[in-house]
Amino acid sequence: GRRKRSTLQLFSLDAAGQFHPLGPAHSLHRDISLKGNGAFSHWRHDITFGPAGISLLRFSTPRNVPLHSLKHGIVAVIHPMVPPIGLIEFNKGKQVGHQELFRELFLQSLPTAGADSPHLVDTAEDVREGTRYLYRIGSGEFQLPLQQGEIYEKRMPYQMYEWYHEFEKRGGVLFPPPSSYKFYQNKIALSRLFEEKHVLTPKTFIFPNAAEAEKAAGSIRYPVIVKDPYGFSSLGIQQASDTSEFKEVMLRYFSQAIPGVEAIVQEKVIALREARVSYVDGRPFHGYWRTRNKLSSASAASNMGGFQNFDFPLADIAPYIQEFATITGVPVGGVDFIWREAEPDVKSTKPLTLEVSPTSDLNPPSPSNWNKTYAEFKKTPSFH
């Protein structure tokens, strides 16, 4: 169990003083004896030395060489004890398939960090003070009652924040921080956040109605993209190349929009490529280029006919991702970038940020011989 699981890691040292990890850790004693090759096991007890030592450390050497031949020795490193960990489940809304998938991934992964029995809760009243709680939520499964006149799309991000903040108020330590969910599918709040934190973005306008948009039509630099501020995956995106077309687009947009929903109007950056980078704790781990099928396309998103290239320089963008996560207060997310240059130097040129979401699903690479759009790949059994 968690109380006895060790965080000890063994390393062999070479002549240059480099550490080489042994393992696997937590091996069966039978495997250590019969297979060896660096396998080891240790329960959470003090290590004792000498012939009378009673330490519960069992180990083997790399390639099963005699211990005395390891001239520079073996080093044991004890990592800090993992704090109490829990998982917050949301059981009030619509149950969707991937919700159960993510739950199982959490429960399979947490024991590797020493949390064999995470504290499962679905109400703030059951929080254990000081426990670190993980959670994942999306619009499909998050549903709480609305007050009369409230619009689900506008209210949902703040409901998410308020719901999970209750767990914080009762002593839970949540990751990601609930405050980041104010920006989930909420381009209005994101636009204001980026402006406040001086994040580089394309020029952006927020219009509450068609009349206000028409007043500003003559002062806008075209072409522009028109977005639903509470939409996702570039659904419903439109564009305008001049004043006349802009007025037509805005009239059409507000005639179809839910009353009370604004419009986001953003300068269209004329570039074929965008980038999606996913990160945790400010560290990128997944990224790809999204390429428009033509410059006139409104977006490089897959449902707009775009292509994806997973040969993305994650190491080069890593310093800026850390900076971005720190200044925005969104430590976990999927962020969309664009550069004005056709072949940007990702390491030295700061991108323009389009948006970030604290919850995003990862897209796997398509097969190397795939020559159709990524949207078509998403419909194949290989994607699922």
C-alpha cells in the first residue's frame, strides 16, 4: 500500500560520474534472483548497513556483473514521499464514454506515483484537508442547473470554477487550479486575460450585437475571422475580407446566435501553418503543426480540411510554454499558436496566441502513408 511503497531509485555510476538508472523498481524477489539485470525492490524502511543489516532492499546489478566490478558503485536516491492524492469525480451530469476512460487512466497511473488507494470524492463535503486532488472535466459531462435567463455556454466556465473551488475552500489542493476553468470554451474571458497579461495575439474585438459591429466596420483592418466566443474546434467560424462582407457576416451571425451571445472578431493572420501544443505544469509533451489546405481557409483545424504534421520542435517552444503558463495562470492546457512567418524560428520568435483550453484531447499521428485530410483520418478505426 501507499504507506509502505518506496520512492527509492537505484543508479550505477560510471567513470564520468553519470547516473544510470537500475530497474525495474518494485520487482518480485523471484525476478531479482533469477533475471536480475538491475531489477530491485525496496519497502519503505530505513536502509541499514553491514552484515547484520536488516534493510528490506533487494537488488541486482546491471548485466548481472559481480558487484565489485562496479568500480564507481551504486547510489540510492530517495525521492520525497508522495502526498495524499485523490480524484474528484463528477457524477451529476451526462455520463459519456471517455469520462470512464479517463477515470481508469487516473486509477492505473496513480499507483506508479505511490498512490495505491487515491481518495475518491464527488462532493466537497468529503474532502480531506491537505489531499492533492486531480480531476478532468469537459462540457459534454458537466451539467448543473441554471438560473432563469442564464445561458449555458456563457455560464458553464464559471460554474466549473465555482464547483471545484468549493473543494479548495474545504482544504483540498486541486490540480489544475479551478480558476483556469474560467477560460474553458470562453474566448471573451481569454481575450481579456491575454490583454491584461500582455500576451501577443492577433488584433481582437468583442461585439455585443450587430449594430456595434457595424459602427466599427470602417476602422477594422481586413481580412478578419468571426468566432462564436463559446464554440470549439473552429465550429461556426466565418471570415470577411472587406467592410461590406463584414456587415453581411455580422448580420447573419447575430441572426443565428443565441440572444445575449457576443461575437469575437479577430485579425486573420495570413499564414498556412498554426501549431497546437499540449502541456502539463508548463512543460510541453505533445505538439503538431496544423496546415490549412489553402490560404483562403478560415482555419487550419481538421474539420476545416487541414492537415497535421507531428514533426514539431517541442524542445524549442518549451521556454515560452513555461513563460505562457506562468503569466496566464493556466498550468495545464492545449494552446494554439500562429506565426506571421512562413518558416518561423520557434525558439527565438514569440508566436501569436489564438486560444488555450485547460481541457483538451490529444490527436494521434496519422499513418506515414496517409495522404488525405486529418478529418478523414478521424473517421477511421485507427483514430479510435
